Amino acid sequence: MAGLRRELVGGLVPDELCERAWRILGPIQQHRRRKPARMTVKRADPVEQRDELGPLDHPRSPPPVWTWIIPLLAGTAVYFAFAEKLELQEGPTIWWEELLEASPALMIGLLYQTFVLLPLRMLFARARMNNPVLFLAVSMLAWLALSVAILHWTNMLSQGDLWVDASVIVPGLVVAVAFTLMDRYSSPR
């Protein structure tokens, strides 16, 4: 109360004015000291927590790099085997020509992992579903739908050549199986 009686300029304020001020300011100061009630609405993570990398089983954490590389190389190897089987000419080829045959598989496999497998993995992690068989089934179904659509739009499906159909379908299935296995065994138990 003595602190309220001093005026900023240095003089004293009459007691009656101080009592009125105390009656007005007292409840306000007590209200500020109370702790706010807990809110039931979940707040967004602060920026510091959002930018941190979480554990492997966290929905927003990406899988390790080798979980991406090994399935991509496995699918590319399978595609390359089919491409070699479909080659018409037998003869000497330069190594970079062989590498160019594998580049479409690398690109499509990377797009499949980026736009199908990773969002699907995040969806399964958020839903707390740790079922690799279901993940594999959904990812293979997505690849089958995508590859059959591509074969249909390019009129390759109507030609009836099983090697061409298999060269499109099988590498994606290998990528899905390898990604599921790598993700399953790279995550903590």
C-alpha cells in the first residue's frame, strides 16, 4: 500500500485516492496471478519441435536413406533383366547405353516411392497401424492400378505380350516388397 501512495513525480497522493485505486487494481492483479484453465484444444507443435527429427516410428520422420536406395536398386535390377530379355538385337553395346535402359526404372521407382509409398507410410504411422502386410497389400494394389492404367493408355495391354506387361508390373511390385521389408526392419520395435 505504501508503494501506491507515491506519485511518479515525487509527491504524495491523498489516502482516499489510493484506497480507490487499490479497490480497482486489486482484483485485476489477483486475476493475473491465477493460472489459466487448461484448454482441451490441441495446439500445434512449436517451430522448434516441428523442425526436429523425431524417432523412426514418428509419423513425420522420413525413413533412412538406405530404406529408399535398396528398393530402388532392386526394382531397377528387375526392370533391367526384363529389358535385356526384350532386346531384339544381340551384339556389342556401350555401357552407357545399358545405363540409359535402366534410367526409366530409376525415375519411375523414385516417383513411386516419393508420391505413393512415403505418404502411405505416413498415413499408416498416424493411424498407429503397424501392419506391414496391410501396407504391402495397399502399396501393391496402388502400383497395379497405376501400371495397368499406363499399359492401357499406351495400348500395350492389348498387344498380349506378357514380357512387356511383366516388365512394367513386376519391378514396381519388387520396389513395394523391398520398401516394406526395409521399413519394417529399420524401425525400432
